[in-house]
Amino acid sequence: MNASVIARLLIMMFLQYFVWGIWLPILPLKLSDIGLSANQTALIMTTYGFGSILGPFVLGQLADRYFAAERVVSLAHIIGGLLLIVASGMSQFWPLFLLMFLYCNLYMPTMGLTNAIAFKGLGEGNEKYFAWIRNMGAVGWIVAGLFFAWYLNTFKPTLALEPLRFAGWVSIAYGVYCLFLPHTPPTRVTQAVEASGDLAERASDLSPLKPPVKRSAVAESLELLNNRSFAVLVATAGLIGIMLAFYFGAESLFLKHIGVAENDIGGWMTLGQIVEMIVTLFVPLAITQLGFKTTMIIGAAFWAARFGISILGQPTWLMLATITFHGFCFGFFFVVAFIFVDKAAPADIRSTAQNLLVFVVYGVGTVIGNLIVGPLRTAFGDNWAAIWAGPFVLTTLALLAFAALFRPDEIGETRELSAAVHA
């Protein structure tokens, strides 16, 4: 592996999550400060979910079929940064909603695309080292939370939505940097594959006289769902994604309720990423020693425990300690899931396949989660035990279903088909 490539990938992942870590953890608080209701706040928080539903397949298709992935990411961040700067000056619901909606449709797809750039830069056979590259995203999030907490306490900016303005300028700078990332052009599809028929029929039908045909990367990535274990992983990730939305939509408000100083909340919420950074270092070892399934079960179990303990509501130190569980879930479940997807998907659709997971976790899961958390906050007010009970039950059920149905050895079927038709 080239040291220069590794260095550029590490910086890429740091900045990718630095931008997001500035505004996401504390945006619900800031929206409340400008007078938006619980339901309006929840609707604005759904925008990064809608961005994961609508944007990834469009930008993923562009990167898989037409343009180099690093150029797609660059343009998305430059335009997105300008939108954030404009949004920071707004105080009414609809202008904020529309601007954040447009921004998130540019930002969220870049999460899957940066994964694809990292896997391409690492090269075939080095996928397990992706966890270490992705770890720098946790570092970026930690630095963003701690730095911005210091920034707020030191400079005391008067702009209520200062997190959006600050993140916008960083996003523009990051977009320029992306032009210097390892070149990741579209993968040429050398043969067409029929959507039906068995492996032997598909392989025998290939002929050197047939011109290359490029099918939709979106359609091909959806065909991966025919693999039962892949479908189970996607469904479980989507359910846990609902709970992830709960965490970001409610945790900062919960911490304020139990007495944590508002300007310090962003810093405290970096505890999850600090643990994630440590846990992710052990992902390659965990996969080797425990396998995909057991590693992801451990990650999901920590997520369920995090909500179960939060039902208690006290003492404060214990509630802060549960934030660390976020790191175990993200490192052992989500990072491992992205590695599984890269191994399952044929080479020419990996960008889109990565964004399929982004779609269900940060898309469908986020929208549903935020549409639930708003009405729950309105209905239960400060009864946080009732608010946290729902995520605890749903996460536990998702964990049990995953343990019963997921069979990682089925991944071989997809890889064998890919080898036969792309040779």
C-alpha cells in the first residue's frame, strides 16, 4: 500500500466527519433556541434522512458509471458548503428545511462514495484495513465536537445557527482538497448479465462478440438483496438506523434536561466517537477471530443496552457513560457492515452498494426515527423513561432477528457470480 495514498485517505475521512460532527449533535438544541417547535425540529432533522434516500443512488450512479468519484465528492461539498452558509442566516422553518434538504442530498451520498474511494485506494485483498481508515472519521467527529465546544465558550458567537456557518466554510475547503484524492474512475463493465437464470447459463451466455453493455448500477445493487443474509443485514441496519436517529434527535435535549451545560453537550457527545476510534482498531482482529456475525451481534447488543440504561435517567455520570456504547455499536456493527457490503458487491457497483447501506441506515431509518421522536417528545414531555423505552424494545427485537437469520457464509454466492461474469 502506498504511504501517500494512505495519508490522503486518512485526511479525507477526518474532514468528511469533521464537517458533520460540527452541526449534527447540537442542531436540535440550536433549532429550539430560535423558537422552532419539537415537531419542526424533528422535521428538519429528517433532511439528512431524505438526503440518504434521494441522493445516494444519483451520485452513486454518476460515480459508478460516468465520473471519477473524487470529483463527484468535491463538487458536492463545495456546493453544499455554500448552502450551509446561507442556511445559517435563516430563522424560519421552511427556508431552513428546504436549504438543509438540498444540502443533505449532496452531503449524505458522499459518505458511501468516500468509503468506495477508500476501498479502491487500499486495493483488492486489503479490505480489512478499511476499519483503520474509517477510524479517522471518528477522530474527525471527536475533534469537531471538542473544538466547537471550545469555540462557543471562547468566542461566544451571536449567530444562533453558527454551527451551520462554520461547517459550511470547512465543507468548501474540504471540497477543494477532494480534487487531490486518489483517482477513482468508473469501473468498466466488460459484459452484460441477464437479470434471471442460473450461474451456468449466465456464464455460458457471455460472448466476446457481444458489445459491452452497462446496466444500471442501482438495479444491480438491489439484486444483491436476493442474497438472504445481505437482505437481513440491510433490514437490521435500517432498524438500528431508526434508533440512531433517536439518539441524534433526542440525546442533546436529554443531556440538557439532566443538567449538562448546553455549550458542553457537543463535547460530551464525542465520548461515543472516542470509544469508536478505539474499538474500530480491533475490527480486523474481531472479524478474524469472531467472524462477521458475532462481531455485529456484540455491536448491536451495546446499542440496546445503551437505551435500556438510559431509561433509568440517573445518575448523571451513568447517563454520560452510556454515550460510550455508541462507539461499540458503530465500530462493531456499522463499520463491519460496510466491510461485508464491499466483499459482497461486484467491483463495478461497489459505490452504489455502499450507498444502499447508507440509504437504509441514514435514509429510511433517519426519516422514520425523527418522525417518531418529534411526536414522542410532544406527548411525553420530560418523561424520558417513556421516550427511551421504545428504542430499547425495537433494538432488542432487531438484534434477536439478526442473530437468528444472518448467515455470513452465504456471501460466497455473490462473489462466485461476480467472478464468473466479470472475468
